[in-house]
Amino acid sequence: MQLKTPVTAQECKGSLTAIGDALYVIGGKWKLRVIVALREDNKRFNEIQRTVEGISARVLSSELKELEMNGFVKRIVHTQTPVVVEYELTHYADTLDDVLDSLRDWGTMHREKLKSER
Amino acid sequence: MQLKTPVTAQECKGSLTAIGDALYVIGGKWKLRVIVALREDNKRFNEIQRTVEGISARVLSSELKELEMNGFVKRIVHTQTPVVVEYELTHYADTLDDVLDSLRDWGTMHREKLKSER
DNA sequence: GTTACTACTAACCTTTTGTATACTACTAAT
DNA sequence: ATTAGTAGTATACAAAAGGTTAGTAGTAAC
């Protein structure tokens, strides 16, 4: 049994701004999932697409661009034949560990709850 | 300096599923923000709309319905004139505390980082 | 009598997101 | 010669999400 975080109007406004800021860069259906896929290992384009089930090449391509722009991902091109491109998480992406862990834990718990309700 | 969470292919797949489950019910632009607004206090419709800046009545209405369906929010109707409707977080919504806190902390940190880079 | 507040909802429109298919260009295997 | 793999982009279209405006019906203030 967990106590409710006491929240004043001030704190509430601050939270709203902060959470808005966070969702602005990591919100959406795919960004966090791509980051999770990359946490396993540096990955190449098609590997990521196979790991993140359901994402199309077009959407993955644009998500990777945004993640690169926001400093979560580094793009490494190996100029061989065939050209191989690797995507690597930056150190800044590691700052998302708490967010990803809490979200994973909550998702796991929620799935259990739904299962037990059936 | 924080160590990178070691992630195996198995753990990665589990995380992807769990995070997918979480985003399915609390993903999108508004749901978490509505919950944050309600953490301050039970709120009436127009109060929530004023607190969560930028949300339209139409969208707030549908978000509240989904939040109610998923067990995060209780709708309480006071049959007076005028009819007053209050929205209250359920105990289940409290299980999101870790997610909300980590997201708020990360958002705050991120905003500071952007500020210092300007 | 006009405006504002209560809590929405319907209709319509725009924007965002996603899907499907085809295509580049090169290598290697069958 | 055909197929598969490398990493995408172009095009066209469909679906989902979100925004805008107007309106309901009742009360109370100005």
C-alpha cells in the first residue's frame, strides 16, 4: 500500500511542463521501443526492423532521424561493400534508464493484472 | 556516471512487450497529463481543461472515457443544478507513480540540458 | 436581455502516423 | 538468371488522432 504523492498546484504545474517536455521528444508509438531494441546491442537497420515488430521501413527511417537529431542515437557508416550502417545509443540515451525501467515494470504488472481478471 | 543496463535478447524482447503494453493504455499526447492534473485533486471537466493547457473539450472527453474504461479514473456525478461531475483517480492510478515521477525527473533534466546548450 | 457558467457532443476539417508497393545499386549465393 | 541480402527513398493512399466551431439545456449574475 503506497501513499499518494502529495501534490500542490505548483508541483502539478511543474510536472505538467516536465512531462510535456519529455513526451515531446520520446512520445509516440515507436521511439522508446527503438531505444529498447538498441539497448540490446548496436543494430543495423534491418535488424532493428525485425526486433521492433510491426514497424515499417519508412517509419523506422524517420524515427531514427529524429532520435539522432535529439542526441539519443549515433549513426555509424562502414564504407564497405555492401555499405553497412550501425546505430548506436549515445550516453545521453542512458539517462532514460529510469523511465524505461519503470515503464517496463508497470507494463509487466499491468499485463499480469489483465491476465488475472480474465 | 551510470553503467549501461546489461540487456540480453530475451530481456529485450520482454521489455519490448511490456513497454508496448504500457504505451497501449497510457500512450498518446494527453493521458498522462490528465492523470497528473487529477493527482492535484479531484477535478471537474472544465477545471481539468484549464489545467491541461491546449487540450480541447472533444479530446478531453474521449481521453476521460478511455481512462475510465482502463480503470484509472472514476466518474462521480452530483445531481444538482447545475449538474456537477467530478473525476477522481482510482487506487490503480497510483501504481503509475514511478512512471510519472521518472518521466517528470527526466523531463526536468532534459529541459535544463537544452537551456544550458543555448 | 445578454453573457457566462455547468458538461459535454456532433459535424467537419486538418495533421500526423502508418501501410503497401515499387525502386535504387551493389554483392553473393543457387 | 533468379533470389536474397545490404539500407534505405519515393509515391500514393488509408487510418488514426487531434483541432475548430457550434450547439444543447438549465441557472445565475449584470
